Amino acid sequence: MKKILFLFLFMSVFLTFIIAEHNQPILTVLDFETNDVSSSDMNSIIDILSSGLFKTEYFIVIDIAQRETVLNELEFSLSGCTDEACMLEVGKMLSAELIVVGSMSSIGSKIVLSAKMIETETSKTMSTADGIYADMDDLLGNLYHFIDSLSLPYAKNEDIITASDKRTT
């Protein structure tokens, strides 16, 4: 109990400092549902999504390693957490203002990637992005455009610098 209280207090102070310093929403990308796609492929896509959303400079991103550390400290496992209500609770536990949830499926010879960004406090969908790709290479080649679509509502001005512009090749 003391461990949880200490972790909560630490996260609250840390996140308050970050919010005051940057005034950016805190976001985390949670595990996607998969259908005929390996979990390692899904994890790689989530890593790139997290990194790309961070590169937009619109968000403070809780990456997978940070997320897992906090959830392990709280003795919480995402393994049984598949519905949106549970994902929202995880987002709240992480003090994230936004979560990204989605699915990645292999349908026929195509790969379908779908994501939505949800506000944890209100459960309101803030943005969505979908893509149908010929194969994994095609998905990877277009993933930063997907990220741009997902983060577009948070663009701060007309001179938008996109994740596509900031990626390294």
C-alpha cells in the first residue's frame, strides 16, 4: 500500500511539473488488438507510433517502457484489458490525458491499421486514423503520414511541422 501511495505521489508531482513546464497533453499508446499479426510486429508499430507522436511536439508521451514500469509497480497487467473502458482506466492510472488504442489486422493480403485518440477524463474520441497497406513494408513507409492524421487536431498553427518532416530515414 505504501508503495502504491508513494508511486502515485511521485507520478503526480512529476507530471504536474511537466504539465506546468510544457503545457502539452500527456499521452500513451496502449497495446492494439491484433488479428493475424504477430505481437512483435504490433509492439514495433506501437514503438514507432509513440516516437512519432513525441516528434510532433504536441504531446508528452509515456513510452512503453515507462508504462510497463508503472503498471508493474501497481501490479496491474494489460493482458486481460481489452475493452475501451479498461483501457481508459489504465490511462487514468498512468495520469495520461489521452490514450491511443487501435487494431492491426491482416485481411487477405492487406494489413489494416486503425487507431483512435481518446481523452481519458471524458472518454471523448479526439481523433482517428485508418490505413490499408499492401504489406508491412508499405505500412512502415506510410506510418508517419498515419501519425500526422492522428495528431492533426493538435496542430498549433498554420506552419505545421509534421512527424513526417521530423522522421529520420
